[in-house]
Amino acid sequence: MTSRRSLITGLGATALFAGLGSVAHAQPRMPAALIRRSLKLQHLHTGEAVDIVYHQNGRYLPDALATMNRFLRDHRDGSVHPIDVELLDFLHDLTVELGTSKRIGIVCGYRSPRSNEFLRKTSTGVAKHSLHLEGRAVDIRIPGMRVKTVAEAALDMRLGGVGKYTRSNFVHLDTGRFRTWGA
């Protein structure tokens, strides 16, 4: 007579071994770290464009990061600053989330202290300690997409700060704590 416990154990073992046969035929999955990450960007002030792979085979590519630092420089005074790789990943993941291959328009990347102070004096809504000063923020537009659509997708990702600037037609993204503002 078979006990209930040995029957359940036997059925579980049978299911396990039956499942192992299908594992041998399963397609191998590429680890997330090995997925190639790339960006297509157009700087709206300098007119420069870049199509770049910045992460491949589980590592960030130093030459590509140097290109991104220069590309996202302060367009007012030419200052170059290291850009946070998490910000690049945020941009990449946002394009995947939105299902778009359109070139992202860059309104502003890194901002030097001098430029930030100039903007604080001549416009509204510029933070004294902006994450643009640390290479941890970017303001973007995606052609054919509403600010609301882009911002909502970024908010769903919960990767950092997301500001909606509907009147100025851009979305602010940063790698600070998760928060939101704007209309």
C-alpha cells in the first residue's frame, strides 16, 4: 500500500524528470547584462547626431562613454562632464518601453555651474542644485510623441526623477530619487 506522501513525492519526481527533458531543448536565454544597449540622439542646439552602442558583452564601452560625455556637453560654453551611465540606461530603457526607434531630441544634458546660474536668473523652474550639474539629468523630446506619453512611460519605470514641461515641449529625466513634477 502506497502512502499519500510517497505518492505525492513520486508524482513530483516524475514531473521534475519529465520537465528536464524539455530543458535540454529550450533556447538559451541571453543574460540581461549581455544585451547590447544603444542610443540614437539628436542634439537640438548643436545639430549633432549620434547612433552609438555604449554597452555590450556585459560592460560599458569607454570610447562610447567618452563620446556621450562630449555629445551631452553644455551647449552654452562647451564644458564636458562625465555622464552617469544609469542616465544612459534610463534613456535606452525608455525607448524600449515606448517601442520607438526614433531619434531622441536632446534639449539639455550636462549644465555647467555658470550656465545653470544664467538659466536661474533668466527663466523659471531651474533648480539651484540641479542634477544637470552632475551629469545625472537630461531634457528630451521624442518626435511624434506627446510629453504626457513620454513622461508616463518614464514614471512607470520608476528609475528616477521625471518632470513634465508641456508648454516647453520636453521631459526631464534624472537619476536622483523617484519623484515627479510639472503639468
